[in-house]
Amino acid sequence: METYGKILLIAMPAFLALVLFEKWWGWRKGKDTVRHLDMISSLSSGITNTVKDVLGLSIAIISYGWMVEHLAIVHVQSSILLYIIAFLALDLSGYWVHRLDHEYNFFWNAHIIHHSSEDYNLACALRQSISTVFRVFTIFLLPAALLGVPATVIAVVAPLHLFAQFWYHTQHINKMGFLEKIIVTPSHHRVHHAINPEYLDKNYGQIFIFWDKLFGTYQEELPDVPAVYGITRPAQTWNPIKINFMHLWLMIKDAWRAKHLRDKLRIWFMPTGWRPADVAEKYPVYKIEDVYHFEKYETPASKGFITWAWIELSVALLLISYFFGHIAEIGSPAMFVYGAFIFLYIYAYTELMDKNPNAWLWQLASSASGIGILYHYKDWFGINQHLGNLNLVFITYFLLSAAVACYFCITEPRQKVVMAGNY
């Protein structure tokens, strides 16, 4: 937990710098693939995911350590070979987990957030799930367990394997020659994120593309079929917490409304998007039928509003930087209070980004919670020991946040904005 937090303290500034560089590069080249509010939503999703992971808010049904202890046939000696085996095993496991996430209704909920952006850029790579409470796919690491790869090696390699999936979420790198035959490239992954019928449910590989070729899920990017991004039942919100649970909530409602018991039970394990016929007829859900003619989600935003959204995100990044750097000192249960506040804070300002009429209430709740934390702990989780007395700074910011939210709710009411795709 503490170690992962310190790794993130190094990784986060690097990711943020690359995301901002891509924004600048696109502007310079006349091909800006990054919208401000979409980027802020993506970065906010990344924050919620890292907080959830650092707090360890998931349970493995079968732990990898248990598999090594009970199922190992041999034990590969510590060497570079050991790390290569671990990396390949993680990548094969990642392929199958990724594929199942796409192909079955229940598992799609854990992955929908990653595909929810209607843009394709480095920021959307950071849209990661908070909805997975039980990790059930550790079994796919069985090949590594049979070879006796220690859990400590998997723990070292896993973050590297995850971070190595960041770079190819871009539209600014074209095909890469012979590398297209070996590794997952931006071209391959653009196909994966596309909702074009030709591209749906293809290219599940994470680092190596040969898994897709081996298991029949490979699709090349076609020059006459430009990729269109998003999900076929669009999220239509900037709030990453809502997106994380929107598919699950729809399945729960569908299971409740279904007339037949068989449909109530099988909805969870049917192909992604399946709904009982009687429910689909009575409670239709908007789905993009023509991917080349639909309206991207957007909300009206003045320059002042966008500036304020960036300020709120920047404060969130500062708060989690302190959190990750001092999590051992903060301790339990205070670290869970801290995590809950971060979630509430992000929920509040992304509701404001959505121009939700009740966003000011969420911001009031967030600000009141922040002031309540200061009152209870006498400062912000021990920060005064490191940076001097900042209580007045925190209180001023929380009050300002509530006031600004009220101001924008009054002065910038939500309007429909058409973002017609140029595909």
C-alpha cells in the first residue's frame, strides 16, 4: 500500500506532463484531440482509481500467493528469465481478463469507464475502474504459479506492465512498421477503442499483439474506416463515479423489471449489451446506431468555468500527492476518511462540470465535509507538521468552492451543445 503510493508519486507527474504535452502538440499541429472537460474527467477518474488501489479496496477470491504455494510444479531460479516469464504471464492473463470484460454483461461494468471517453488520447488511458470489489481472475496467472514465480516478482512487474499500456493511447503516432507484428501500437489500440462495427471487440492485447492473432481477435486499422471512439450506449456525463456504475445499475433495473425468472438470472452472463426483450421494449435505452452521425457529449463552458475546473483538479492532485506521500503517517481509519473525501470532492466538481442543477448541493456537502475534517483532526491529517499552519487556507478554499459552485449554477445553466462528429 505505502510502496505503491510512493511509486504513484513518481508516476503521476510524468503522466500529467505527457498528457499536457499531447494537448500542446495537437494544438501546434492543428489536430487537437483533447477537450478540456473530457481531459479533466479522465484525470479525475485516474485519481479515484489510484486512491481505491492504494487503500486496497478489493479482495482476491483466490490469491496468487496461494496458487504458488499449492500448485507450483517447479521453481524458476531468480534471473532475468524469471522476470520475462512474469511479464509474459501477466500479459496473457491481461488478454483474457480484458476479453471477458468486453464479452460478458457483468464484467463489462468493470471496464466501461476506460472506453467512456468519446475522444482518444493519453488522458483517456487513465480512465480506470473503481467498481471492482472482488478480483476473480487471478486464476489466469496460473502459468506463472505453476512455474513457481514468486508473488514478490509479480508485485514488482505488475505496475510496470500497467504503466507500459499508457503510451499507445494517442492519435499522433501512425503505424510503426515491423513493430505492428509484435507489440500493441497506437494503431492497434485505436481499433480497440473504436465503436465502428468493423472494429468492435478486437485487439484485446495489452503489450503483445500476437495473443490476438493467436486467439482470432486481431483487426488491422483500415485506411478507409476512420475510428470513432466511445461506447455505443454513451455515458453522457463527466462524472467518473457515475460512469463506473451506470452499466451495473442498468442491469439491476433490467433484472428487477424482467418478467421471466430465466431472464433475471441470465442477464448477468449474457453477451455485453444484452437486455430481456420485454424490458428493452418497455424501457428503451439510447444506443448509437450510426457511428458516423451522432452528437458527442459536451457541456457549455466559459473560459472562467474551464479555469475553475482546472483549479479544482489541481487541488485534487495536490491532495492525493500529500495522501500518497504520508499514508503510513495518516494511518487507519483516517486514510479511509481521506479517501472518502477525495471521492466526494471529485463527485461534486464533476457534477458541476455536467451543469447538474443540484451540483451546488454536492459542493456544499464536499466543503462541509472538508471543514468537518479540519475540526475533527485539528488540521488536514497532520499537514501542519510539514508545511506550517494551513487551516485558514483550507477553510478559505472550501468556502470559495461552495460559493463558486453556486455562482456557476446560476450564471451558466445547462444547455444542449451539439458536437457533431467529423468522421
